[in-house]
Amino acid sequence: ASIGAIIASSAVQAKQLTIGFSQIGAESEWRTANTNDVKEAAKAHNVNLKFSDAQQKQENQIKAIRTFIAQKVDLIGLVPIVATGWDNILREAKRAKIPVLIVDRDLTVSDPSLYVAKIGTDSYAEGQKVYKWIDDYVKANNVKPRNGGDKLNIVILEGTVGASATTGRGNGFNDALKADPDGAKKFNILASQTGDFTRQKGQEVMESFLKSNRNDIDILFAMNDDMALGAVQAIEAAGLKPSKDIIIVSVDGVKGIFQAMIDGKTNATVECNPLQGELFFQTAEKVLKGESVPKSVFVEEGVYTADKAAEVFPSRKY
Ligand code: GYE
């Protein structure tokens, strides 16, 4: 082959991919880790990344996707802030023959061919792990209701309303509670309200829980670490000891919660892995080469407790 042909063919191979990525915003430490990971992986894969931050608004995500379509990107990544309301915009992408990969959160569409594949976390399993951790912990430590009653009172800080991470974690937790034959005898859900996955709102909602039930709350299930960290502030301000007077379990496994566990302020975190960038770009490249990919892939996740936090901390990547 002539030098010219070799150069031409390697130029074809090296054609840089342009990928549009619609992110939710920056509501939590987890989300920041997720965004940083996607940006780093884009560099490693030499992708021209068009990154859009929707500032917690679905309408901004829809606008971003429409812009990506107009720009004729090769592929679109979407983190759906809520599960529904995507059919029309995904139909537009399909008509333009731009493949869409769903990242992190799940969605519900009328026609599954509107996206190629989903890469994310198993929020239902996370909710089940939260229940199991609580149940094991109270048994092992013979935890008694603070108010002398016969059930342990649980309060829940929920995530963004309508987000798959919220419904999945809630359903996983509630189903595990119902599946436990003694569940209803041991536990009472005293209050459950959204804290929008943010530290600020987590603190505010916990304050209001404490205002009405300061001496009744035994356990807090926060659907993410940030809300748990906000709640710690509220609990301390109410003159109670987080992790002792009120047992705290959350979801994510960010560095901030490891520090809180080391400091004795929360008890456990169920891991939700934000490092999805590598898998996202690998999958995108396969899709664009015409290879088949699994319709749904979950990244790996564990459970971490306060007694192991100091040991594990140095190896945490987010
Ligand atoms: O748990 C929370 C974030 O969608 C799994 O969103 C994600 C959740 C995560 O803001 O911290």
C-alpha cells in the first residue's frame, strides 16, 4: 500500500468520536465523582465530549439532547433525572439515527428500542441491602426503642421525587421489610420525606423530623450519603448523638461518609458505584462499530461499615 493510503486508513481509524452527555447536575458528592469519571474516561478514549449540566431540570436535559441531535453527534449518553417523560425526545434521536445509552439512573419508555443499552446501578438491590444491614445490626447489638415502645422507629430521607434511584431504593427496602416475617413487629416507619439528594435539604428535613419526634427516632435510612451528612448536623443540633442515639445508614459510599464513619457519626453505607465512565465509552465504541452489547449492565457494589471505615478509606476511589 502507498504511504498515502496508509495515512488515509489510519486517519479513518483515528476519526475522533463526538459524544453528547446529558448529566443531571451537581446535587451530591456522588454526582461530582460520576461527572469527573465520565470526563476523565472521555480523555482516555480520545472522545470529543459535549457535556451538558441540566441543573436538576428535565427540560434542560431535553434541550441538551435536541442540541446534540442538531450537532449530529455520534452517540448520546443520558442520565435521566426522573424515570418518565423521555419518549418524545428519544424518538427524535432515533429518527436522526443517533444511538442513545442510558447511564446511572433507569427510565421507563413505551418502546425499549428507543435506547441501545443501560449502564447503571441496582438501586432495588441497594434498598434491600439497607434493610438487611439494619436488621442484622439491631439484632447483633440488641438495640431497643429509645422511647420504651415495642418497635424501632425508622425515618427515611428520600431522594429526588420520580428518580429511579429513589423508587428503586424505596421499593427494595419496603419489599425486604415485608418479606421479613417479623418485620412489622420490629420496625415502624415513622416518617418518610424527600431531601432531594442534597446535604442542605437532608439537614432541613431531619430538623423537621426531630421537631415532631425527637425522642422517638431510632434509625435513619438516608437514600444518599449527602443527606445523611446533613442529617448528622441536625441530630447534633438537637443534642443527640448520631450513630448512637440514632443509627444512620445511607447509600453511595463517598469519601465524605467514610470520614463520618471514621469520626463515629454514621454507621454504614451501601455502595453505589459512580465510576461508570470507562464502561460507558467502551460500550459506546462497541455500539458505533456495530457490535452487540447487553441491554442492561450493573456495575459492582458492596456494603461498608463504620468498624472497617478507617482501613478501607485509603483505597476508596471517589
Ligand atoms: O445515589 C445520589 C445522586 O442516581 C445513583 O444520585 C444516583 C444517585 C446517588 O445524586 O447521591
